[in-house]
Amino acid sequence: MNVIAKPNDIAGLIEADRAHVWHHLSQHKPYETIDPRIMIEGRGMRLWDATGKEYLDAVSGGVWTVNVGYGRESIANAVRDQLVKLNYFAGSAGSEPGARFAQKLIEKMPGLTRVYYSNSGSEANEKVFKMVRQLSAQVHGGKKSKILYRERDYHGTTLGVLAACGQPQRASHYGPFPEGFVEVPHCLEYRNQYPDAPHYGIAAANAIEEVILREGPDTIGLLCLEPVTAGGGVIAPPEGYWPRVQEICAKYDILLHIDEVVCGLGRTGTWFGYQQYGVKPDFVTMAKGLASGYAAISCTVTTEAVFEMFKNDPSDPLNYFRDISTFGGCLAGPAAALENMRIIEDEDLLGNTTRMGERLRANLLALQEKHAAIGDVRGVGLFQGAELVADRTTKEPLAEAKVQAVVAHCMKNGVIIGATNRSLPGLNNTLCLSPALIATADDIDAITNAIDAALTEVMG
Ligand code: PMP
């Protein structure tokens, strides 16, 4: 396939970008000598840049977002129709797509009833933190205000959620942060912190209980976790972990918040990652795959019990959640999300994710047989990681330069893969694969073939 519409004046476009755009998560020094990459068009699993180079995208838009693939005209049409009818209204009124989407979403989330709209994963998570702080003041007399988060997890970029960041270098330089955020240990079995424990998953969950007891259970209002840790290393929780976490939250009356910004809307093969583990959360947040990047939308979803506490404050009958998100009223979001969900359902993308996820995993395990550099393969559905090591026995992480060389080699050969972000000192060594949920067997094989070739080249 050729690029569909090459831009005019490619050199001018690149120069405008080089001169004026500050790219996310990027060191710009190299652009003094090389051209920044500018993506122009996408169809399905494929993308074209300004030079006409074609890519197979194994990371759904760079950061696990374009779940239903590029170029979906039905989503564009749904957004267009909604914008022409009514583009926006915020504040105290509802909307047609907002009500319809909330109803459809809630059908997939037994036990949860209320949807609060905003625009980004960070914002959706911060809403939960604010709700918990308000409940602390309103219901618990100032107790239960602390928020627990886990080492290696990430919940967003604003100062509020960076206070709950388990990836140290993402937060360094940006303090001081709001108070009352406490870290609990990660649960990555490969880097076994509990070698003597008879059951790793239970030991990892019990480590959370230890923190709760140390801090005092009546000081803690919320435990916030990713269902499968994304940028922190593609960490699928060990067996036994989630049921024990649920028990601990119930025992100490701590609300459980699951950050589904990455796993939500099908990435693991169920609508939400927590549904793989039978967990019953009090809050679920979602963003990226919610509208597959066709509009900016995020949701904070909670239970009727939480909602009721904001309706029936004995100390102040007029009290309510004192929060607004201006663009939570932009109706392109729910219109796109509704059509995105219809596509996932009608095309059985959950089933495809399970099938293709198994293939991706099997291919990676076969590569592990061949390449000593692959120390661990882990993940769920179309969300898989391969941790690269310099030595399988000592598990010494592969040097960052080599990991990046593997990613660059794939990119040169037209396959976009990711690696854990550089915020985990010494542990930025996991290749991240999260193709769109429409991936075919040929796409999956092309992705793992590219990794095979890259490892052969980089590791010799
Ligand atoms: N939570 C998780 C698990 C994420 O991976 C991210 C973004 N990578 C966020 C929250 C923040 O989302 P956003 O960038 O939309 O604010």
C-alpha cells in the first residue's frame, strides 16, 4: 500500500515542526541533525509518515490508544453528526450522547452505576483523588484521606496524580506535591522480592497490608492500582494477588480504584482489565482506548454508594462534588466512544484480542527460546511485554542503549514497538507490544519477526 495523500511541501512541514513544536517525552537535541518524524495518515494497523514511509503500528498510536485502528469513518461520521447537532454544553445539564454512552458503558460494568466525564487519564484519576479527599472531610471527619499507590504504576502527568507516581524519574524535578500519598511495593514476580514466601501473589498483596498497618488503617481512604501495570514494565499481577487485595481493602474499609486508562475497552480481551481477575472496584477510570483517540474523553466511574455520599451529606445538605471539567462537556467524546464501543462489540474485538494475544505470547515465547536476551515474557491479551536482560541467570537488565537499538531497528524496518519509559532507573528494559485489537495473525507474525531480526542484529 502507498501513502494515501502525501503532504505538499514536505521540507516546509518538517521545518515548521522543527522550529515550533515541542514533542511529548522527547529530547530535541537529535533534531538538530535529523528530521523529526511526522505522521500523516493511518489505515487499520498501518501509518505513513511525511516521507511516505509505511509503518506497522504495534503500540496503537504510541501509547496504547487506537484500539479499533486508524481511519474509522463511522467514528468520524458519528462525531461529525453530533458536532453539527450540538457540539458542546457543560455544567449542570446532561446530553444525548453522554446519557446513551453512560448507559452502554455501565451495562459492561456490573456493580458500578455513575459516570463522570473529563478529558484525559490524568484528570479522570485526579477526580477520584478529589472525591476521596472530599469524602474524608465530609464523611470521615478528616480521617481516611491518604491515598496508596504502587511502585512502578503511573496515573498521569498533572501534579496531583504525579504525587501517586511509582516511577521516580517521572516525578523528580516537579515537587513539592500534595501530601498524603504513600507507595506500596510492586508485584513483579520475575524480580522476586519475596524469595522465601510460599505464595508470591499473596506475599505481594500482604506487603500492601503491611503499609496499611504502618500508616494506620483509619488514615487511608483509597488504594489506586493499574490492573496490569503498563509503562512500569507490563506487569500482569501474579495468581492470588487480586483476591487478596480485595480482601485487604474490605478488611480496612479502603476504597479500591482501578486505573484502566490503558487496559480499558478491550486491551486484555475483556472490557476491562479488572474483569480478568474478578475484582469489584469502587472506582474505575478510563481514557485512551475509550474513543480510540478519535476524540479526547475520559471517564471516572463509581458505585451508587459513593455517589449517594455526595447527595446525602448530613453536615451540609447542599453539598456536592465541587468539580467541573470544561471539555467534559464536549460532545465529540461520548459520540466517538459510543461508536468505538459498537465496533468492539460488532466486530468481536474482545474475542480477537484473546486469540491474537495468545498468538503474540506464543511467538514471544518462541523468540525467548532463540534469544538469550529475552528474560521474561508477560502480559494479558494484546498487551504483552518482553523483558530484556544482559544475563539470564543474574537477570541484569539489558543496557538502555541496546534496548533502544532494538526499538530503533524495528522502526527502521517499518514496525513501531515500544519500550518501558525511561523513568525506572535500570529497569527501562521491557519491550512493550500493544497492537490494535483488529490485529491479524499476519500482523502479529510481522511484529515478532521484526523483533527477531532486531535482536539478531543488536545482540550479535
Ligand atoms: N494512567 C495510566 C495507567 C497511563 O498509562 C496514563 C498515560 N500513559 C495515564 C493514566 C495518564 O493519561 P493521560 O496521559 O491521558 O493523562
